[in-house]
Amino acid sequence: MNNLKVDYRFSVAPMMGVTTPSARYMYRLISKEAVLFTEMLASQALHRGDCKKLLRKENIEKPVILQVGGSDISLLKYSTNLANKFDYQGINLNVGCPSKKVSQGKMGACLMKEAELVRDCLSGMREETSMDVSLKCRIGVDEFDSYDFFRNFISTVLESEVKIIFIHARKAFLKGLDPKKNRTLPELKYEFVYNIKKEFPDIKFIMNGGLTNIDDCIEQLKYLDGVMVGRAVQANPFFIKDVDNIFYGQSNIEVNKSDVVKKYFDYIKMNIEIVSTYELLSPLLALCFGVPGSKKFKQEVNELIRARDINKLEETYLSLIAA
């Protein structure tokens, strides 16, 4: 079993369709210390599907956490054993995703209404491993949005003896809002998370939601044990270039953007016949974040992606970085 101690001061959030093995490879080239997460994988899919394909990762990714969705304890135990087998550094249960499809599979945020079931799921997962078993949740769901509800939920799930909880500080609307709007429209209530930390000081609570710059992240560490950032990293992978310095005290680390691009293109060339072109190339689009004329640049890049002209793509990105 994997006993690597993981430091959760800064995590890149699990994002469906985004935190693929290729994107995680790029993120690891930029930050050696940030904790990476897979996309959420349904425990049922892991049981029925091609595990080698679903759990593919590179050694460079460590530490990387497998995030799973589900509420069948036996399937979650099975998923935990797969996390052990495939050398993940932890496993995380998602009870925060508000997607209608996810809810229909009895996964995600709908489970916040069943705290005892979540507790039992986590207990079952913990029986299978010595690595970290953690939870990712919201502060409420639908009309269950009081602090008392949130506190009772946390109090119940902690009976499983989990020690690490990632909290998106918004409630989830299971009806009326799609997942994208659920990430922005419900009110952020950081005070819920600060208060729960005061009530359970021995538990690691990690803040997620609304963190759009490094200063926001640093501020959270005054109150909590770490931060988790998603869309800001998706939009601009170089968001994490100072994470090793600021959050992990690696003061001699400097990220060379050209080196990152070259190493990522080495990865693309090694995997171009193995991994889907879309997965390999989509993380590149975010590297032109904030660049003057980026709209025209993206059009040019999209044409090169369609043509699979990898060498010309590499030249284009290196000239962009140099400029």
C-alpha cells in the first residue's frame, strides 16, 4: 500500500474533461509540489470498464489523487483497491458535483442529503487502504443550506475518521442550474468553512471556490489548511508557476516557460499514436492566456491541431513564449 505523506497546501481541482493524464503531465512540468487530481471516475465504470485505460497516468504526476463518484460501498472498496494497485497517493469521494446525470447515478451533491451513507462509504474505503481517504463536498444542497445542516453533515461523516475534507464554499442546486452556473451563481460563504474548522480543529479543511489569483489563495491559509483551485488553472496553467515557492518554500525554483513547452511537446510526440489527439493538444490552448492577439493565435493553433502538424505547433508556441 502507498504510504506517501501528501501535503495539501495547494491542490489542482478535479475537473471533468479537463484534468486528463495529459493536462496533469503539463501541470507537473510547471509545479513539482501541487497535488493533482484525476477527473471524477464513477466507481461503477471502474468496475465494469477498462481500468488500465481509465487509470492511466505517468510517474511524473505524483502526488496524484484518484477522485471517484458513487454510493455503493462494495464498488467504492473495489475502487480503493484499484487506487492502491495503480499507485495513486490518495482517493477522494466526490459528493459535490451537481450534474443531473451524476445525481441520477446516485453520485455527487445529492448524497449530501444522506450523511450516514456518505459516512459508511468513507468507512468502507478506509478499511481497504493506508493512504489518505478524503471527501469533497459543498456547504449545502437545494433547500438544505443552513450552517446547522452543514455542521451536522460534517459531524456525521467525520465518524468515518476521515481527516481531510475539500469544501466548495457554495451550495449546490440540483435543479434549475447547470454545473457551470453551479460553480459561479450560488453565493460563496467562506465563513461556513472557517467556522467548521474552528469546531473541528484537528481536521484538515481545504477551501475551494472563487479563488482566482494567488493572493486569494494565500489569504485562505490564515484560516485553513490548504486551497484547491480549478478553473483559474484550466484557463492559465502558468497560474501554478509560483506554487512551489510560495506554498512549499522551494525558493530556488524558477519555471522556464520554453522548457515547459519543449518537454510537453516531447510528451506529445511519444504519445501521439497512443493517446487521443484532442486530449494531448487541448491543454495547449490555455497557454496563450492573456497574450495580445490571442484570438488570432488560437485560430492558427486550432488549424494546426486539425492538421496534426506537431512540429509547426511546437515552433508556434516557442515563438509565442519567446515574444
